[in-house]
Amino acid sequence: MYTIIGGDGQEYGPVSPGQIRQWMAAGRVNLQTRAKAFGTEDWKTIGEFPDFATLADSPPVLDDVSATPGGFVSPAALASRVRRLLAQIVDGLIGSLCCIPLLAAVPAATLLTAIQNQDTAALQAIPGLIAGSAFTMLGFMILFCVQLVLLAIRGQTIGKLALSIRIVQFPNGERVGLVKSFLLRSCVIGLLGMIPYIGGVITLVDWCCIFRADRRCLHDHLAGTMVVNAS
């Protein structure tokens, strides 16, 4: 049994070697994490204990970006590229559903023709268009609030929740707040993507970074996050 010092500086334990190995697989601790055997006061790194000697002989696979001091990212813990893509698609489809009231109210082409021809009967459809627009805006506002709450509490959007993946801090796997999960990951990279001429390049680089060994996009590096399996 061991007691460890977590990334927040707090002591956790006593826990079994098996539990520590599970935490290592999830990226929560690593071979440099400080620990002491139960009943002793001698603090060492996890890699110094015989129970983890075989792990010390096989160092984790890290590339030059993810290999921060004491950092550990287990490939098994990282969300797959396919699941991340599917989560984005699910979020996009849910957002598209919010447009249904507006599209169902009055076709844009019909309204434009009515205005040009001064068609009084067709212009009577304008109140329906206004109502459709109001319901669409309400839908987007509700969806936005739900997504913010999920990101703040769970580090997940609806899509990530459906695909059982979540956003955590890199490299310790701790819970992220709204600043990192939304403002830095979405807002900042979104604004950078709107810059004329170079915005498209930034967006393309952001997408392509998913093919790195650590599967961290540009917005992950900006926010200090990674996406892992939630189950």
C-alpha cells in the first residue's frame, strides 16, 4: 500500500499498487510522482519502488511536445481521433436542429419573392418568420447554456458525453474549468481563425495537430488540455 502526492499537492491513500497502475494508465500519475510505502516516512518517486520496476524499465512513449517534466500520457487513455470527430459531428447536428423552426416558418426564397413583388398575401407570412427566428434564437441560447454547464462540470459537450470522452488538464488528468474548456479551447482559436488571410491556415494547423502522437490539437496546446476516454 502507498500514499502518493497528487498534482494538486495533496496526499492520497493508502492505495494499492494496482490502483496506482490504473492511475498511471489514465495519465493521473507517473513514475516521477512522489510516494511513500504505508507505515514509512521515506518519500520516493514511484519508479523507485520494486512494485513498479518493470514500468521503470519501459518508459512511456512521449513526443517532444508532450514530454514535459514528470509528464505522462498513456496512449490507452487518449480519446481516439474517430471518437473526437464523431463528437464534433453530434454537436454540429444538435446545433442544426435549432434552425428547424426558422426553416419551417417561411422559405427564404418565398419571402424574398414576396417582398420584390409586393405580394400582400405572401407578406402575411412575415409574422411566422419572426416567430420562427425567435424560437431558433431561443433554441441556440438553451443549447449554449447546456453546453457551458456540461463543460464547466464534466469537461464535456453533449457530443463528448455521447461518445464517452472528456477534456482534462495536461498532463495530470485533473478536471478543467470553463476558462480552459471553453474560452481558451473554443473562443480564442475561433477568433484566430477569423483573421483575414492567415485565419484559414491557423484552422488547418489546428485540425492537422490531431494526427500528432499525443493527439492534441492546437487548441489543446493553447489551453493546456487533452481529450481522454471517460470510461
